[in-house]
Amino acid sequence: MKQLKKEIQDKSGLERVKICAQVAIDNKAEDLLILDVRGIASFADYFLIMSGRSTRHVQGLAEALEAAMRSKRISAAKAEGINEGMWVLLDFDDVVVHIFYHEQRSFYDLEGLWHNAPRIETDDL
């Protein structure tokens, strides 16, 4: 595995999810939500959930997030759904990013599924 860039190697999962959230905000993601799933999920510490206005916007958000994290030498361990643009999942180990086309988001209702996970405000970003 490549060495993480010095500016990110000491950052916690919370700081990493905030970096992803800022990239999403900069790229006009809608309805951004951070869920703290530490102690609830064994595979991640944080979920970042967002919506895109179109399938192309969803794909663009995914590409921007991958590029931003790749520049810090963090590659998505798994990326699914980019070609379809309806629901993209990017797995950055302790941070899992879900990017939904808005109609798909309400159908899958991850917020409801993980209702007991504390929410982290993105207003501070």
C-alpha cells in the first residue's frame, strides 16, 4: 500500500469524512449527511450520504471524490455503480460514501436503516 501523504496520514476518520464532505459541497452535492457508525457497523466509522440532481451529476461527484482522495494517496477499496449513476458507493476504508440520484435515495432510505447512528452537522465545513 502506498504511503499516505503527510497531511492526511495522522487525520482521524472524522477529519477524512469532513474532507470528503467539503469536496462534495464544492461540487454542489445536495442533502449532505454524515452518520457516525462507529460501534454500530464493523466495516466503517462514518457514512457520507448525498444526492445528485442527475445521473451525470452523481457520476461527477464520484469522480471528484475519487480524484481528491487519490491526490492524498487514498484509493477507494471498492467503487460500485459509477457507470449507472443511480447509486454510487465509494469505500475509503473507515469512510463509506453513498451518492444517490435523488429518487433512489428515498427508495433505499439509508438514513432510516441507520436511524440510531448519530448525525454530524456539515454546517461547520
